[in-house]
Amino acid sequence: MGRLADRVVLITGAGRGIGRGSARALAKEGADIAIAEIDPVTTKDAAREVETLGRRAVAMPGDIASREFCEEAVRRTVAELGRLDILIHNAATTAGMKSFEEFTDDEFMRTFDVNAMAAFRLMRAASPHLRASPAGRVINFASAAGTAGNARQFDYAAAKESVRAMTRVAAREFAKDGVTVNTICPFADSEGVRENIDESVIAMMRKSVPLGRLGDCETDIGRAVVFLASDDASFVTSNTLWLDGGGGSTRG
Ligand SMILES: NC(=O)c1ccc[n+]([C@@H]2O[C@H](COP(=O)([O-])OP(=O)(O)OC[C@H]3O[C@@H](n4cnc5c(N)ncnc54)[C@H](O)[C@@H]3O)[C@@H](O)[C@H]2O)c1
């Protein structure tokens, strides 16, 4: 029996990267998993992988920036997997790196919708199911870009720090029903990092990490997601967990 036997997870952005690694780690611990992901091909791949690990999966391709899709994702999770115990908002986007004067309203709002509004909409829609669960859990993803105030990451930093604030408020409001709400700030070797950052910069970043490497999406980040999702973390709430190999200079 795994640590998450028969728990049901809804995770966003699990087509690749940290979300995919987390889905794998959660499935290996016995969770059934609904995947809300914008890329229809990777959504199906990830769902198939969960099934090959012996768990049930629901593939839900769609854009998490939409309120209707957030609500539909929760509805389908419960309809097809019977319950919802663990909500993980991992999907993210950014309009790219530039000075704050260069962002248009539409670019800023798109980043805010995917990263922050989706966290709100998903928690709101999932609330009755999480409160009814014997061990309701919310895990949101934020970033050191926000806590450090990285130049040229205005939209992303603003949205991610909003997620941390929502996490703290929701943690208090969910507490009476035993639902925990935490944020993870990761540093991991994902497709997203490889796509957006040059190898030479990644090498420099690696050197700045005391443990000397970027995290592995499954074994370093996914396993910590399993911990937060499990009964072992029932007294952990309103926290930010830094999964960054000790790169503490960027913590807020
Ligand atoms: N990798 C890191 O070092 C790092 C550092 C700081 C924060 N983070 C955060 O960790 C999380 C995972 O990061 P990652 O590096 O694995 O990212 P990634 O880019 O590799 O994967 C993100 C996934 O989200 C999906 N997605 C994007 N927009 C979506 C939308 N509108 N609707 C549904 N799905 C959508 C993508 O298709 C992709 O599968 C993100 O929240 C990211 O901001 C990662």
C-alpha cells in the first residue's frame, strides 16, 4: 500500500517538467490522478503513464486561464474519480523577460490568469470536496523570481507572490476542516527551464546551488510533493517549502 492509496489528485500542467514528475511520484504512492494541461498530446501521454503505473487517470486538455475550465476540471475529477483530496496548481506561464514598462495589460493579465487566478478559481471550486476529504491538501507552485524580485520578470514575479499570499489566507480559512495549503518554490531541471534559459546560464545557476545541481522533477520535487500530500504533513500548513538545493539567497 502506498502512502496515498486511493487518494485522488487534480494537478495542472502535468504534461511535462515538475508536474509530470510529481504525477509519476504520486501515482507510485497509489494516487489516482486527473491532469489539466494545455498541451493535448502531453496530457494524454501523462495520463497513459499514470495508468501504466497501475492507477486511474483522467486526461483533461484545456487552458487553465479560463474560469470555465478550472470549474470543469474539478467537476470532471469528482465525476470520474469519485472524490478530490489533493489539488496541485503547478501550471505556469510568463510573457518573457523585459523591463516592467514594456509589459502590456494583456500580457500581464494572461500571466496573472494562468498562475494566480487559476489558483483562486481551482481552490474555490475544489473547496467543498477538499473540506469533505479526511486529508484535504492544496499545493501551489511559486518562484524565487517573486521572492527575490528578479529584474525583467515583473509579470511572473507578481503573479507568483500573489499565489503565496493566497496560500497563507486559504490555509487559515481551510484549517478548521483539516485542509492544509502550502506553496513550493522549486529549482529543477525541467523542460521549461531548458527552453527558456541558455545552457551557459544554467551552468552558472548550478554553481550557485550549495548542493551543486538542479533538482530532479520526480525524485527531488515530486517526492516532496508526495510528503506534503501525505498524512505525514498533516501539521504543515501556510508554509513555503524551498526545494532549491540550499540556494537561500533568494528566499523571502
Ligand atoms: N523549474 C524550475 O526551476 C522552477 C523555478 C521556479 C518556479 N517553478 C514553478 O514550478 C512549476 C513547474 O515548472 P516547470 O519548470 O516544470 O515548467 P514547465 O514549463 O516545464 O511545465 C509547465 C507545464 O504547464 C503547462 N501549462 C502552461 N500553461 C498552461 C495553461 N494555461 N493551462 C494548462 N497548462 C499549462 C505546460 O504545457 C507545461 O506542461 C511552475 O509553476 C513554475 O513557475 C519552476
